[in-house]
Amino acid sequence: MQKNIVAEPQLAGQGKQKIEWVKRNMPILRQIEDDFRKHQYFSGLRVLVCIHLEAKTAYLAQVFAAGGAEVAVTGSNPHSTKDDVVAALAEEGMHVYARYGATPEEMRQYMNQALDVRPNIMIDDGGDIAELVHTERQELLPEVLGACEETTTGVLRAKARAKAGVLEFPVVLINDARCKYLFDNYHGTGQSVWDGVMRTTNLVVSGKTVVIIGYGWGGKGCAERAQGLGANVIVCEVDPIKAADALMHGLRVMPLNQAVPEGDIILTVTGGKHVIRQEHYERMKDGVILANAGHFKIEFDLDALLNLSVEQKEMRHNITGFLMADGRWLNLLGDGDLVNIACADGHP
């Protein structure tokens, strides 16, 4: 098997510096690393980590290696991979297959190359690795002891497979853990999404109307941070209990078709497919900012946006403008990928 896919090997030093910084600020994981190194729980085991590949998750991969595991790493999203971090892990001897901006075909190739390590344990983010093992790589099933799934989207896929009776190995649903949704989804998403929006657009949020679509833990965190920044926040939510919760937190709640024309910034936080469609693009104001904070690059119907536009151009780094026939510009951040990781550094 090929050892590594590394786009920028000369950046290894920079990547190591980033990993060292997060390590200094993750005391609990440092304690776990010490325990793993002492007891070698993973000696003789192979661990595949498919996740947003940046400094914090790279440190997680190092912790497994400290515990004796043979580790293979690949990215779960082409725009979240940091090439300097990839180079740092490769220099340490891990199997690493990832690069920033990989095509969908390359992403699938890299995942299959990581699977060639024949993992016993899989750390998944979105369920793509589990999907491959259940479909194209079934020869690996006898060696799989289990997997962990981090995201809401991946949890839904795992539950659907279990309900249908076709889940072939245990999956620990990390996203259902209180320490995940209370801290990571709520606080992490809330802070990092606005970091991505603000550093990419360089626009003031105060005084703008922000439409938050989805009021789960992630959407709730994003809405409250927007409030704190001085925005006028509108929430669109199909669950009546969550909608009532938003209302009682002082937020405006309304149907999506009614909210879209008011939005200066429209943020999807659902994990669902084509939440924003043609009829919504047609009602948006000129200069609107569009950002996805769900999971996959599916929340905006990008084909519809492309077909409606008469011109597309890069407005600035990580912002694509779409000119409508009536002269309106709609501005998409991070190519529709996760704004907090495609346009920033992910959850702190």
C-alpha cells in the first residue's frame, strides 16, 4: 500500500507547531495520552481516523499512536484539510492520505487507501468510511471491532442502517454524548461559525439580520452568538418545541419563505439536503451572505444556484459571488462547505 499522500511536505514544521499549540491547551487529552502511552491499550491494533484534518484532530491521531496503534488518517472534507498538519503526521510515520481541495473522486480514493490498512477501529465523521466498508469494502468487515461516529449526519446514517438490520459492527454515537452536544455542538459551533463568517467577509455583524435555519444545539449556539454580536436574529425550525425554545430566548421565529427576503446573512445548521432551493434564491436580497454550518456540502442546492446565475466570480478568498439576471449578487462562503472549518480553524 502507498504510504502517504502529502501535498506540501515542506510545511511539516509549521504543522508540528500548530499541533503543539493545541496540545498545550487540551489538558484532558494530554492525560489520556499519558495513560495510553503507559498501558499500550491499542498495541497490535489498527485505527483509521477519518475526520476534519486539522491540528486538534491530528493530536487525537497522535494519542492513538501513543497507545500503540498503527494509525491511518484521511480527511472527511476536502476544504477542512490543513496541508501543514498532514505533512507533520506523515513525518511522524503515520499513513496519511489527504490534501486541501481534493476532488470527490480523490476523496474516495484517499478513503480507500486509508482502508487498505485493514482497520480494527474506525473514527468516522459523517459516516462515509462506514458506508464504504458496508458496500465496496465488505472484505474488511471480519476485522472491524467497531467505530465511533462524531456528527449528527453520521449518527442518522448509522441509526438508519441499524433500523434496517444491516449494521455490521457496533458504532458508538459520540454525537449523542452530553459532552459532545453541550460543549462541541453548542459552544464550539457557535463560536467557530462566526469566526469563519467574520474573518472571510470582514463585515460587521451588529445591526444585520441573520437567518438561522435549524435550532438544534449547533443552531442554538450560532443564534446566541449572533445575538451577542448585535444581530437581529430570525430562526426557522420545523420542530415546534425547538421553535418555541427559540421564541422564549428572544428570537424571531418564522417560516423559511418569509424569513429569506429579510436575511443579510443566511446560515444553514440542519444536516439536511437542499434546505435552500431555487424558490429561496429568487427571494433573497442583493448582497446576501450564504453559509453552511451543517455537515455535508448539500444544504444549499448549488446546481440551482449555478443555473439561476448569469455570472460567477471570486469576490475575495473563500467567497464566490453569483450574479442573478435581475442584478442581485448572492455570496456563497467556502464553496458551500462547512464555514467554520473551510473558512476558519474549526471548533476551538
